Amino acid sequence: MCNNDVISELKYVQKQFLCAVPIQRINWKNIFDNFDWKLQEYLISRTVNLTIVLKYPIQISYQKSFLKYLINRLEKNSALRPSDCLYDAFGRVVALRDINPCFKHYFLENEKILSLKENSNFISEGTTGLCSWQASLALSEWCLANTDFFKGKVVLELGSGVGLTGIILALCKAKHIFLTDCHPSVLQVLEENVHLNSELISTETNNIQILKLQWEDIGSNNNLPSVDILIAADVVYDSSLFPFLLNVILHFFKVGTKTFIVACTERNASTLQEFLLLLESNCIRHEELTNCPQHNFLWSTESPIKIFLCTLNRHFAYYPTTVTFNIGIYLQ
């Protein structure tokens, strides 16, 4: 295997480490075939010792497990042994303790890194919005593969969480992006993550605005913008929320939105089918889109992820209105 092949495989391991792919699921490729000290130092310098990881740490227990796996694997190989840099890194990390929030980093194909502040707990502060979800990774990949769909458009995301897909829309050169959620802690993290990744945002994106949006209050909220495209990821999981979600979708269609794109993790086929039937019964047709290969993002395929493009049937009557809004990142 030539040196370029070795570096490519090490970069793929780096990519998995940065976004904290579970250790048991990491694809190590063939790096242990000839994992000499020089290559070990290369990997360590681009994972636990990477400047952005030192500044914005990945979960410490994950870093410990990553290094422990490497050391154990090398100690069992009579032809190889761990380098001093591996032991030094493990000694530094093992003295640290886990804190929340922590960070994940996404190594994109353009060699840029997108960093997100998250909370490693499934539910934190009474919300599930403080971590990235699998469907948001798949939707972000689809957006990057279809940048022309969003270029120059005004886009609003429902249930933005930590902001992954919204920030990706800026890479797609969307003209104006609105990120919405309802929990105060989520809104705060959203704002922090937008600022954290400000250098990635295209100059063709005027700005990203953060709005508080309570679905059940959609009828009384007169400050919402008119947008071209509505998107959402992993919002179809609880059928008790469907009436509120439907009202939000219909609201935006009524004020001129042309398209709703939603990515769903199919944990329960009947729940997803219930949502799709609800759309159909309200004159919203849906078309399932093809998932894109995992180039920029990595996600579990244990539960299928489905992406739908939704539009109004032609006979649905709606009356466009003009809504004005202020420029700048703000919490409403």
C-alpha cells in the first residue's frame, strides 16, 4: 500500500474520531498492518492532540477509550508497539474528567472542520435538542449534494437543535437562514454554534437568524418570516405532536413557502406512515428522495433514514402575505 493510501486511511479514522463514532463501530481500515511510530504520531497529532480538539474537547471518556483501544491493539502485536506519543497522550487525557457540554467536529470534504457544542446526555435540561441526530446528518449530506436547490433561497429550519443543518445551509449559499427551536438552552447553544462556525458561512449568505418558535402558538405568532423552503430533521417521532407540526407546515405554505423537506429516522414504521397520511389528508403530497453516500457525515444505518420533499397540491387555496423582519442574529 502506497503512502497516499496509508494517509487516506488515517484521515478516515480521524474523521470518525472527530465526530465520536462509537469505538466498536470505527472502521480502522488496514492501519494496523504497518502502524509504525511515525504513523502513530501522525494519527495522534490529528485526533486527541489536534488544536481544535484541545480547544473544544470531544467527550473525555471517548478520547480515553480511543487511545486505550490503540494501545491495547498495538501491545498485542509482536511486530509493533505503542509509541511514546501514544502513552503521553493517554497520560494527559486520563487525568481529565468529563464535562458537559462537549464538542463534536465534522471533517468535511473541502478539508474544513465544522464544530458543534453538544451535550452528551440523551436528554439534558428537559430537552433532546442539545445533540445531533442521525437524520440531521443525512439531511446535511443531502443539502451539500444539492447546493443549487438552496442557493439564493430563504430557508427556515424547524427544531434546529444544535444547528448542524442550518450551518450547512450557509455552505450551500442560501440567501437567508432562520433557525428555530423553543427551549432556552437550545437557543443559546444555537447562537454559540453559529458564532463558532462563522468562518464557514458563505459571503453569499446575508445572515443566520435564530428565532424562538413554539409550535402550539403558531397561530398567534405574527413575527415569522416568509420563506422559500422549510426543512426539518428528526421531528417525526411522537404522534401527539403531529397536529402542532402540521399547523406549522400549513402556516408556512399559506404565506408562500413552496417546499418542505423533512428527514425522518424510521424507528417505528407505523408512526412515520401516520405522519405521511396526515400530510396527504391535508393536501400535501410527498416524494421520497434518494439518500446520498456518506462523504461529509457518518451516521448509523441501523434504523432507516428517509428524506421527503413535500409540496402543496395545486387545488389547495392559500393567500400569500408579506412579512417583514429585522437583520441580524437574535433571540426572539
